[in-house]
Amino acid sequence: MRATRAPRLVLAATAGAFLARGWFAPAAATALAAGLLAQVGSTRRNRPDHELGAAAAVVDASADRYEELLVLGGLAIFFHSAVAPLGLTLLAMAGVYMASYAIAKAQAHGAPSAGKSADRFALASIVIAGVALVPVTQLASTLVVLPAWAPQAPLLLALATVAVAGHASAIRRLRGVAASAQRHQGDHRPAALLDIHRGVTQHAARVDVHRVLPGRDAHTRDGDARGQRLPASRVGGV
């Protein structure tokens, strides 16, 4: 909805800035607020009495992508000096975007795309949960001796889950789109084959006429030039 679009973007940008600085607790709170606003907007859009125009749908979808980019981009900046976590963040970002791309392709081809909002909010919830658990593990690491990577383990696990789930959802939907496109192409195939068969049949008929009546075309042109018809005795070369 237009009323929640701008606050969601502001909250997502704030959460991304917090994540870039490593402030996970306020980042989780702002990301959760943005997710709740997105859920409210989605509920309103899905009401039977609500009609969303094409332009508004495009703007809403673009806002959703920017929210994801702002949050995951903040994590990428935070992990910029660590190759493995950065690569995991980029894989999660790619998974989220490919899932959205697959949903758009499914809608364009008329393939089933039910549960698209549920998929998106599930992925967002996993990231928010991973971010929210980091302060807890950081506090635990001050009380108990833990490996250096342990405080960020929930976040890394969340990113890995989002990466796998996002790409799996994209592959599943794109396979459905491919199958739908193949069926749609098959619907037109019989008519095309019928046209080809008709053309081959007509060509074969002309070839048979030329074999049965050799030289008929030349004699017909000569007869037409003289304004006369061919004698019956000349038909068939007799």
C-alpha cells in the first residue's frame, strides 16, 4: 500500500545502516518493523474488495526488492573483509532475487504462483531471526568461552538457509514456468503440423500430375497461344 511504502523503505534503510555498523539489536528491531508494515500492506492488497492497478503493483514490487537490497546490502558491507560470510551474504541476496524473478515469470506466463507472499515473508523472517539472535550469542560468548565465529553463527545459518531456500524456490517455480510454456507451445503444434502436411500433400499431388501427364504444361501453353485446345489423343502423351 502507498501509505506503508515510504515508511518501509526508511526502516529498511535504517536497518541496513545499523547492520553495516554491526549494531544488530537495533537493526533487528527496525527490520522487524519494516516486515510488519509489509505484512499489513500485503494483507490489504490481497483483500477481495481491493483492486491494485498495474502501476501500483510495479511500484510495490520494486519497493520490496529495494527493502531486501538495503538489508542484505548492509550485511554485505559488514562482512566486506571476510570472504566466506560475504560470499554467503551474496548467495542469500541472489536467492531472494531469483525467487522474486521466478514469481514474476510465473505471473507473466500464467503459471501457478500461489504462496508468493508467504515465501517472501518466510525468507525475511529467517534473516530477521538470525540478526536478532546475534546479540544473544554475543552475550553468551562473554560468559562462556566460544569460538570466534560463534557469536555470528545464527546469522550465518540464517543466510545459508535463505540462500538454499531462495534458489530452491526459484528453481521450482522456473521449472513450472518452463512446463507451462512447453504446454502452451504444444497447443499450437497440431495446427502447424496440419499446415505442413497440407503443403506436402499439395506438392505431392502436383508431382503426380506431372508424372501422369508429361509435357502437359508445355502443350497447354502452346495451345493457349494458338487459341486452341489440345486434342484428346494428346492427353497423357498418347
